[in-house]
Amino acid sequence: MSPLFSIVIPTYNRADTMMDTLASCWKQTCTDFEVILVDDGSTDNTRAVAESVEHKAFRYIYQDNAGPAAARNTGLDAAKGRYIAYLDSDDVWLPDHLTHAKAALDTTDNHGSAPDFLYTQIIVDRGVDRYWIKPATAMQTNESIFDYLYVRGGFIQTSTMIVATQYRETVRWDETVTFGDNDQYAIDLWKAGAIPRMLDTPQTLYADAISADALSQLPVFSGNTEKHTNFLNWMEAQRSLMSEQAWHGFTGHFKSVALARTAPMDSVKLVWRSHRAGVIGLPGVARQLLQNFAPRLYRRVVDQYVRFRGKPMASLNL
């Protein structure tokens, strides 16, 4: 019989972290799943580590290097489950993640429909032994996903997404988008009619320690690269679907970063326009400008803040 969940894990040169990721799968209290590890052309010992795994639910697929989106699409095509549960190879799940998801999928709404797109809050791990949880609030049923992400500061992180397999023919990971790929996929799902529903407890430990190979930190290390600008260009094509506030929120938080090195005054203008549109307050303007023009200093400041204001894992009451 087909499993309920197909866990799709793309990896590239993460032999040192992926066993912890896999271990979090084997510890799930819901065991109705398969695991598909897609090796995107790793040059370390990922293959040897993967081939040492002995688990009946495990499959290893190797492909030439084509990027994380292509690796997820490969896993998506290979999946046999009713739902795809995405997990990055440097993140881990808490043991009840799939159990909470199964309970939500067994619950129908007033129209008799089960959810087809779940996500959770994340526990952010910046490597300082203190943690915080985001996003603060869930997306509302009739809310635009653009307003949720770019006005209210929502976040739908890749390792929290669980999506009905029925969408795989119509919604794919855009293989030209690297930075911002989680937003691209969530937005395209929403456009296809899948409404994101946030589970009521955080279940994913998200690795956000400073790292030159973390795609989420491309602006810190690489600035205005093609991997970054491809997402900006993709978002330009969505502008007609966005409210003015959402557009200013996006450009103030994302596009301004890309312009900081090459067109600093334009970067400042975008942040200020976002403030005038009511999306970023004055303290937020200061934070965004620090992030834009001194990203490494910004990381250090935030890390210090989390050291003093974050919570120990044991106090999160998970």
C-alpha cells in the first residue's frame, strides 16, 4: 500500500548534518511514511553515508547537480504517498510532527473538505543555544498570501510544508529560483487553490546559524547575485496580484537588500516607501538599513539579542 506521507529531502554536500535529519524521520510517532533522499550531485561522502542507511522506508536518488528546486521536483515525481512532506537536510523535525499533521488532515472544514496544504511555525536555531518561534500568527482563510508574507511578516518555511500529491502536476518548484524558493512554491500553490493552514504547534527546528552555503543567507555573503535576482524577477511577474502594501513590503524587505551595494540610494528609498505605506515602522526602518548595508554586523547584533532574549529549548513547552 502507498504510504500516507512521502518525505522529500534534497541534499548537497551535507553528509555531516543529514544523518540528524534522517534520525528525526525515524523518530516520528507516525510511521506511515517513506523517505526519499535526493542527492543533488554532492562531491563529499554523501553517497557513502546514504548507502549505509538500512531502513525499509528509505530511498536514495542521485542526480547531477541542478539545484535544490530540481532535487525537490525529482523527489516529488518519485513520491508514492498521498502527501509530500518537505524537509531540508540541515533541519530536523520534532517526533510528533507527522502525528500532528495526520490529525489535521483527518479534520474536515464546514464544507467537508480536508486541508491540502499544511505548514507549521519553526523553532529558529541561530547556534547560540537560545531559540525563538516564528511566524507569530497564521495565515487567515480569506487572506492574500502576499499580504500574509510581506505585510504581516508571515513565513512558510520549506521544512514545514506538507502538500497533497495531487498538486504535483500543476505546481512545481521553479528551477530558476534558489533564494526565495519557499515563497515561490507557497505562492504558486495558493494560486492553484491550496489554502495554507498552520498547525497549532511548532514542530521544525530550523538551522539558521551563519553559514556561507545557506541559501537563505545569500544576500549576506553574495549580495546581488543571479540566485537572488531570479527571485526578484519572478516576484515582478506577481505584482498584478499584490496589494500596494504587499508590494512595498516585499520591495522594502527584499529588493532593497539587492540594491544596497550597487544602488544604495535606491535601496534607502525602497525602505522609506515601505515605511510610508505603513508596512515598516521607524524601528523597522533602522533594522532594515542595518541589514542592507552591514549584513554581517546585523547578524551579530541579532545573535546577541537572541542570546539574551531567546528561550532555552526546555522552556518552549513543546
